[in-house]
Amino acid sequence: MDTILRIWNSNGRKFRTWLWQVVLLAIVYHLAARLGLSMAYLQDNTSPVWPPTGIAIAALLLLGISRWPGITLGVLLGSLLTGAPFNLALGMSIGNTFEAFIVAYILQRYVNFHHAMDRVQDVIGLVVVAIFSTMLSATAGVSTLVLMDFAPTEAYGSIWITWWIGDLLGALVMAPFILAWSKTKLNFGSRKKIFERALAFILLGIVTWYVFIYQTQTSIYHQALLYLIFPFVIWTAIRFGQRGGTAAVIMVSGMAIWATVAGLGPFSLHSKNDNLILLQTFLGVVSLTSLILAAATMERLQASRTLQRRADDLATLNESSRIFLDARNPDTIYQTICEMAISRIGMDAAWIERIGNVGERPDPLATCGISNAAIEQLDLSTYMHTYSEDPEQIHVFTLDRTAPTRSSSLPPFKSLAVVPLIFSGALIGDLKLLSHKSDFFSTDRQLLLGSYANLAAVVIQNSWLFDEVRYSNRQLHGLSQRLIKAQEDERLNLSRELHDESGQLLTGLLFELGVLEQKARDPETAMKKIQDLKTTAHELQDNLHQLAVNLRPASLDHLGLVTALEQFVNDFSRQYDIRVEFEAVGMQEQRLSSEAETAIYRIVQESLTNVVLHARATLVDVLISQRNDHVVATIEDNGVGFLPTTTTVEDHLGLFGMRERVEMLNGRFTIESSPGKGTTVNVEIPSNA
């Protein structure tokens, strides 16, 4: 019920607005028609001065074509009050209404007409369409007069010319004046400009008075002064635009028409109707000159402003690139992008969001002009749904005053722009911008924002790459230190093994050989010593063999990866009392390259070492399998696990080393783990690596 009442009230307000505008247009049209008919000297219903045409065209352009009934009522009222029969009044009202309707419709539909007439195409469009429509109106009106015997047939041509000239000049003089002054704010400017305007119109008024009102005996020379009006009209058009030009034409037209009707001025040598036709022709040339010059000047100024705006945009982008290049940290980059959007482009609020999961609203990476709490209160879901349908284009939304926020304490933002941050064809984030102005995001500003966002995306991507390079450098530095330490530890271990184990056995062997030499004549004692020497030699051999296996198992080169891993897993299980299940699928007759076999062997070795050091596991599964054209190694334990995202280079250089081995062979290394869930290391290497 409330919805129905709101619709009823809304429609009621619209109808009341339409009604009073139609009534007002009818009254104004009627008064202007009475003024025009006061100068109807050739026929009672035909005047060479017809301002209602211009008023009607301007009204339909400004208020909307739907206000056409006001013209019909105005013509009917004016005709009936002057004694015209209803049939004649109806015919003329249809012609005059159709005349204004055609002009307004064609200008809006096909010319893209600007009310300010700041382009030459607007002036040309108005002139061409006005000529065509007024011809139709004159033909319809004069034909109605002749057919209803209100005018003789032989006077058709003269009445038609009078009708057409009056309507056309009404369209070229009154309509531009009303349009130019309708929605333009009054801004008199500096005192210098006020003085210049006053001087121009005072001089124009003096010249017009002298030409049209002041009487002199030297009429030929006096008529030549008629052309003095043009410099002043041109001055007002060029310096003050359409407002100044149309005001000057109205002033000249008013003084000239009054003087001509009074029998004064250069257009007073013939009948009043002919004089007014000649005057209207002259005023048409004056009006057309003023309109075209003003439009051309405004176009030139607009082009100059556009060029300056482009230069400012380039300066903004240049300064942005310079500032961006000075920042390397991503957090600094994000904040700088938002701050520059406000300080250089004029936004009221800006923030950056990275692309998140579907249905998830990520936290802003940086904000400026608005707090995180205020962003949380923004309700932009409807707008973002539209944006998600085409996320690679800039989207501009006009915000409802109540829709974008859930809190009345927030400032009323009126427009939103969502600018995608795209690098190498990939969407990496969004730059969201708010403005208190509903028309802030113009086409030119969207072009600037697009270029700004492209630059920001490149800088953001570069900052990520710099971070990756720094992280890789830290990894390489840590790995280098670990390799040096591992090398020294290996040397120390090798030295200890050779000195403590093999060295002592060799010393014992030499001692036993000396004893054997002394007991050589005692066969029984000699045989016993020989047995001891053989035992010592076997121990020495086992130690050297174990040392060699630790350095690199010979079975890896001679018997292959599967056999080497079986031996290593069995030895590992016995040594550390950890159950290890090993299985090879499809690898019995498969031999890989030496580099691939070494990488897989070392990764399994490093993974089992990590199990001993960190996992506290009781069971480890090791699986080697052939899948299509890749060899896959999986090491899974039931240990304590960890969070891979919290690991640092210094804490897990072993993981980094394994990843490096795999990536050098164009493989893929992944690790899955969580606290209490164990750890799974998965390696996938091309078979032909």
C-alpha cells in the first residue's frame, strides 16, 4: 500500500509539474503572439516578426517535447481572441506546434544538440532544421488561410514569404537567446571584464540608435553606417560567447524593429511589411554571424582547455611515475597510489583491493580519504555485481544517497568508479574511487584514470617482483651459508671418521702386523694374529664403505634409483627405529637421467632427515611412481606437522634446497602440512629431464 501511495504521489508531482509548465508556455506564447500580430500589416494572421517560434523551440528543448500542448493552447488562445474562427485557429495551431516539434525532435535525436550552442554544428543544425520546419509551417498556415478564403490566392507568395521570414527569424533570434541564458550561472568576472562588457554594449547601443533612430538628411551615407553594427556584434560574440552575442542581437533587434515600425532608420523606404521583411533579413545575417563566431570561439576555447587538461593529465602521469619509481615497498606503493589519486586527480576517497575469492570481500591494501571502518559500512554489492560481469573495464556508478552507506554519519558520496588494475592481461586488483560530485567521472577523466591505473598496475607488479628478488636473494644467501656450513661439517665428519675409526683401525692393523712379524716362527700364534688382522681389515672395509655410501651410494649409479632407495630406506629404518614403507610403481625397468635420479634420491634423503629432526613421526610412506611422462615421488609422515606459510628461509633451507633441485629440472615441488596432521612432500619431474 505504501508503495502504491509513493508511486501515486510521484506520478502526481510529475503531472502537476507538466501541467503548470504547459500552462505557462501557453501564456507566454499567447503574449508573444499578440506582440507579433500587432505588426501584421499584410494579413491579420501573418506577421514578419514572430518571436513565439523561438520561444516554442527553446521551451521544447529545455523542458521536453512532451510540453507541446502549451504551444497548441497558446496558438488557439491567440487566434480565437483575435476573432479567427475555430477551424482556422486549429489549423494554424497544428502548423505552429508541428514546426517547433520537428526542430526540437531532430536536434535532440540526430544532431546531439547542446543547449549552450558551444559548437558550430549546433548552430548549423539549428539553422538548417529551422529553415526546413518553418517552410512547412508557412506552407501549412498560408494554405489554410487561402483555402478558408481569409487570403486571396494571388497573395499566396507574399504572405508565405512574410510568414516564413517571421518564423525563421524568431527561431534564429529568440531561441538562441533563451537557450544561451537558460542554465548558465551569472558570473560577471573581474572589474576589467565588467567594464569591457559595459563598454561594448554601450557603444553597440549608441551605434544602433544612431543607425536606426537618429535622423539625418544624408540618407545614403547614413545607410552605409548600417555595417558599423557588425564590429560590435562580432566583439560581443568573440569576447563574451553566446550569452554576449545573443544579448547583442536581441538589443539590436528590439531597437531596429521599433524604429522600423515607427518609420525610422534605413529600412523605412517601403511599406511597413516590406520594411520589416528587409529588416528581418538583415537581422538574420547579424544573428547567424554572431552565433557562428561565438560557437567557433567557444570551440577554440574548449579545444584549448582540453589541450591544457591533456597536458595536466600527462604531467600528473609523469609525476606519478616519478614518485612511484622512488618507492619499492608494496605497502608504500599502495598508499602512494591512493594519495596521488586524491591530490592530483581530485578524488574524495580512494582505496585498493586485491582480487579475492568469489563472494569474499578482501581487506583494503591501502586507503586515503576514508577509513577502513567506513569502507566496511559501504554497501556496494549491487554495483560490484555489475562490475564483476565485465571486470576489465572501468565502471562508473551514480550512487543513491541512501544506498551506498548504512550509517548516516558517513559523508554523502554521489559517484563511484571501479578501475581494474591489469598487468599482462591479468587482473591483479581494483582501484576504487569515490567523489562527492555526481558528474565527476567524465569520459576524459575516465581516460586519465585508465592510464593512471595501468601505470599503478605496472608499479605494483614491479614491487612484487622486487620483493620476490629480495626474498630469493635472502634464500640464496642463506643457502650459500648453509652449503658452506654443510661443506665444513662434511669435511669435519669425514676427518673424524678417517681419524677416529679408520685411522685407529689402521694403527691397530700396523701394530698387529708388527706382533705377527715377531711371532712368525710360532705358527699357532701367527694364525691367530692373522685372523685378528682379517677382522680388523673387514671393519676398516665396512667403515670406508659406509663413508662412501654416505657421500654417494654406488648403487645409485650401477643399480638405479629404486635399488638405491630400498637400501637407504632399510638402513634408515634400522638406524632410527622408524617404520618406513617404500613402494615403487612402474619403475622396475625405468632408468632416469643421472641428474633426475640424484635429485629424487637427495630429496627423499633430506625429507627423511627432516622427519628425524622435526616430525617426531612413527611411520613414513615413500612412493615412487611413473605417471604418463612424469616421475612422481611422495614422502608422507604422520608427524606433528607445521604451517608452511610461516616458514622462513633461515628455518627451512632444506625445503628451499629441495625446491631448487626440482625447479632446475623443470619439475614441480609442493608441500602440504598442518599442525598435528603430518607432512606430505610431493615431487613431480619430467621423465626426460
